[in-house]
Amino acid sequence: MIVCPNCNHQNPDGANQCEACYTPLPVTTNCSNCGAIVQVDAAFCGQCGFALGASTGTEAGQVSSQTDPAVMPTIVSPISEADKEIPSGNLPDLDALDPLVTPQVLVSGTPNLEKPSSVNTPVPIEEPAQTINAISTPVSTPSVSSVSSTAGTAIPAKTQLQKQSAKLLHIRTDQNIELPVNLSVIHIGKPNDRVPPDIDISGFPDSEVVSRTHADIRVEGDTYYIEDLGSSNGTYVNNVPLVRGNRHKLRPGDRISLGKRDLVSFLFQVS
């Protein structure tokens, strides 16, 4: 039986093509050792393992039609009609190509060279570079006064940032106390030998309830804080007593009372 290499169909011995798919079947012969059917190009017998080699049909002088050079077709490459007219070794001369740019011969030391008449390439004329004298030509800048006179409106000077100012408004007397702008710590109290007050309360009514070193206002940028320094009668913000050592951030409109019973009170204001 010959097994088809395409569909594995078993065909009878001596068949040239598969009965199922019509695929050409390989050429077979008999093993010289055991007589089993083997392919012509097989190196070993699949039945007994005998090395076939030249013992197949080639040894007996039988040459397969697949390897016989007399039977194999000759492949001839097609030759065009133009190739037939040109004998080998006599190729025609190719036409010389014109150069893209006509070379010009430069001769050093020879003035007044004439250009060939065949070359009509125009030569661009370079204009001399203009020299700008930046030093000799001053640039005039209009002054502020001239600009303001032409425009009809005066240009204001540089705007200076104004620092925020704060003040304490005494409620009973309606008197304003400006906080110093050059101090980072402002002492509030009455005259004494230890810490002279920056804001003296001794001239206000009921100032006896205020201690000599009563409270401090600390300035950090645009933020103001107040803290009690251990006064006898305490410091109150919006009727809430401050604990000694704890700072309170002041906001515009806060009511500051120095001592009990709200006798010496101020309103914190910012402008």
C-alpha cells in the first residue's frame, strides 16, 4: 500500500496518483534486503532498517524518471528580441549626458578673464553692507514731561506700596490711638521702670484697673496678635478672657477690654 503524503489515504501498490485527492504519489521500489516496499529516495528501509543507498533501483542500473537528466525538462530563460539583435561582447555605446552645471575655470593672477560665450549665467550684484553707527546716532527717549504734555494727562510717579495701619478706638471717649508702624511688639500699660509702655492707658478713665505691664500686641506682616502678660485684672477679647501666654489673632471689630467690668475697652480697627 502507498500512503498519500497529502491526505494519508492508502492506495494500492503501483498507483501513480492518490485515489482520494489525486495527489501524485512517490515512486516506490523493493528493499534489496527484505523485499519490503520503500520509496526510491529513502535512505533506510522502514521494515528492516537496511541502509538502502545504492542498493535500490540505481544499483541495478534503473534510473528513475524524476532524476534522469535525459527525461528532466530543460529550463530555458526567455530572450527578448532586443537581446537577440545585440551579439555578446558588442554592447552599444551609451549617449553621453550633458553636465548639470557648466564648470568654470578659475585662473589665479589673471585679471580681466572673459567668460565663454556659451555660458550666459547672470552674476548677482552684491550691495555693500550698510554700517550702522550706533554710537554716533543717539536714540532720543521722550521725557515724562513731554509725553504728559502731548497726551494732556500727567503720568503719575511710581506707586509705592502703603503699609497697612491699625488703631485702637477708645469706646467711652471715642479717641483713636494709632499703633506704631515701626514696632513688631507694642507694649500696653502704664508708666513703670521695667517695660515702658508704647500705648499709655494712664490718661483714660478707670485706668486703675489696668496693670503697668498689662498686654502686648505683636505684629507679623499684616497680622496682629494680642496676649496677656499676667495682668492683675486680665485681658478680654469679645468678653472672653485670654490665658497668659496664649496669643489671639485680632480681626477688625474685635472688642479689647483691659481689666474687669469692661471699664477700659477699645475696638480694633484696620485701615
